[in-house]
Amino acid sequence: MADENELTLSDLVRRAWQLRGAVAVILLVSILFATAWVLGNAANFNTPVRYYVTLRNIENSRFQNGTAFSPSDLLIPQVIAGLRSRFHIPDDVPLRDYLAVDYGSPLAPAVAEKYRLRLAGKNLNQIELESINGAYKQELDATMRSGLRIDVDYAGLRVDKATGSAIAAAIPQLWSEIYSKQFRIFINPRLQGVAVTMTPEKLDTAASVLTANTQLNNMTAGLRIISGDSRLTSMTTHDGLSSADLQAEMTQFYNVYFYPILSSTNDEGDFVFASYMRERLLRLEDLHRQVAGLDQTISDLRGFQNTGKPSPAGSVLPQAPIGAGGEGVQLADGALNRIIDLTNRASLVDYVKGVFKQRQELVENISALQVEIDRLQQSTLSRSSPEFRSAAATQLVRLTSAYQELLSNARVRMADLAG
């Protein structure tokens, strides 16, 4: 009986040979799974997480307030410190070395394919090829600069892929919070120079009145900016005052309170008033000199246009044929000079517009400054009472408080709209 239950080596070999198909399949499947696991880990190790961000309120590498923008701004030390704190990355890990930010967009391949199909057209001459290539470079550059590509080498950081993706998404978030608060990049730059202090003025001396005058000028300029921006016109203070309402109240304050007080400030013995008037007059003379300089520039440009070297009358561009090889059009000397002359004149158009705009702004500043000087020089004989000045000071404090609240709300709104 014992001999019947024993298996010889030949029996084992025979049974294994009978199951040779199943063994081969199991072995092959195991090899495939092992190969896929190795290749997957190798690919994950060498490929960083890539995250794309669309840029808003940034054109030609500049913010709305003119501040220059660079992709490296997203990796400033404050952002790196924020990443360390949020993801508990030790200080001895060179985090900055495993992060990369540059211009980029996932739409770039689509742009390349678009122009590849256009270049595949038949019978394109050299001019058409150059035109297509120029348009391609321009559109590709605009597409690339419309967004950012953030790469995170999570394997180098020794974190998993999910954490690497979270780090990539956190970089623009931290940068927006830190950079916008420190540099106010999303705020209308004209709102930066119209802030006022809450120091109460008693309006009982020339210094106090002139300080209030400067403060009111800033408030008037700020309200003009806010009311001219469609994104800000709907804002109100906690009392329900809009920029238009505050402008109306300031006009009433000028007419009822401030102009009478300002007109009675002319005191020849007060050195503050004398110094202020001197600076106003010097500023007026400087503005007149600037206008005279722009007038001379305009005159020089007119002379250049009138005394330039036009090409001979009647000269036209020769109609040279374009060969199959793509040779360019051959221009005669006169026609080439005419093209250069027209190009030079066309390039001056934007410059001339800028000169006229600058001159108009100077003329407006001269007019406003002259009115202020006339108002200060033509003093009234009557003197305002202390009670009248006290009532005016109280009203000025209320207007200043409402303006500060409106200006603060405008800055917050601009930052919120920027995103």
C-alpha cells in the first residue's frame, strides 16, 4: 500500500509537462506585470508634475500698474517659505532646486499644427512663407506668454505625486496673496497717489488751510478716478455715499465753507503763505516752459515733414515678376527712398499723438493752478468767525473719513477683480 502512494521523479516530470501551458501563461503574466511596474515607477521618477496657469491682468510682461512681471516672481523667498510651512518640508531640503516656472501654454501644439497646415499649401512664394512664419512666431509668443507652466520634481523632493500636484497648485495661490499685498500690483496706479491722512485740520491758520487745500485736491482727483472707472462706480460707503454723492458734497463744501476761508487766508506777514505762493508761482512758470518745449518739438516735427527728401514725382514701384524660386521684388533707388521716407513718417504718428496728449495735460494743469493762484491772491476783506471755521473743520473730517472708506473699498475691489 505504501508503494502505491509514493510518487517517483518521473511522475513529477510527467505531470509538470502535462501542465506546461498553464505554467507558461502564469510566468508570462508575471513578467508583464513586473515590467509594467518597473517602467511605471521609472517614468514617474523622471517626469515632474506639470501645472498650467492662465495669466490675468498681465500684458506684455507687465501688470496694469506698469510693474514688470517675470515667471521667476512666483518663486520669491516668501513663497518658498510658505510652501515649506504648508507641506512641512524640512529646511535642509533645497526646495527651490526642484521647482521651475516659465511661460507656457497647453495650446502651443495647436498653434503649431495650425501653421503647419498653412505651410503645407502648394505654390507658396518666399513672401508668403515669410508672412506665415512671422504670423506664427507672433501668435506663438502671445500664446506662450498668456500662461505659465509650473514643474515640480516630486521624486527629488521625495514626496508622492499627489503632494507634488498640490505643491504646484499652491505656488500661484501663495504668490497672489503675498505679492499683491506687498506690492499692490493689481490696483489702479492712479489710485496710489491720491491717498489722504486723517489728521484733523482746525482751519485757523494759513498752514492748516493750505494743508487742507492739498488734501481736498487729492480727494477731488481720487473721486474723479473712481467715478470714471465702471468697475468702481457702484461702490458706496457704509452710509450709502457713492463717488458721485461725495463729489456733490465736496462741491457744496467748497462753495459754502472752503472758498470763503481760503480767500481770507492771504496774510502778507505769514511766512507759510508766502512760501506756498512762491512755490505755486514757480510751478506755474515751469509748466509754461514745458509747454513751450513741446511746442518747439511739434514745430520741429512739422519742419521735418515739410523739408524731408521725398522721392521724385511720379516714381512708382516697378512691377517685377516673382519667380518660382521666390525671389523678392527688385526696387529702384527712388522707390526704395520713398518707402523709407513713408516708413519714417508713419513711425512718428504715435510719438506725435503722445506729444499732443502731454501738452493737453500740461495746459489743464496750468489752468487749474492759475485759478488757485488767483483765488489766493484776490483775498476778501472780511474774516471768518471761529465758529464758522470750526463747523468747516467738522465737515472736512466727515468728508475725509467717507473718502478714505471709498478709496479703501476701491483698492479691495480692484484686487478681487484681478483674482
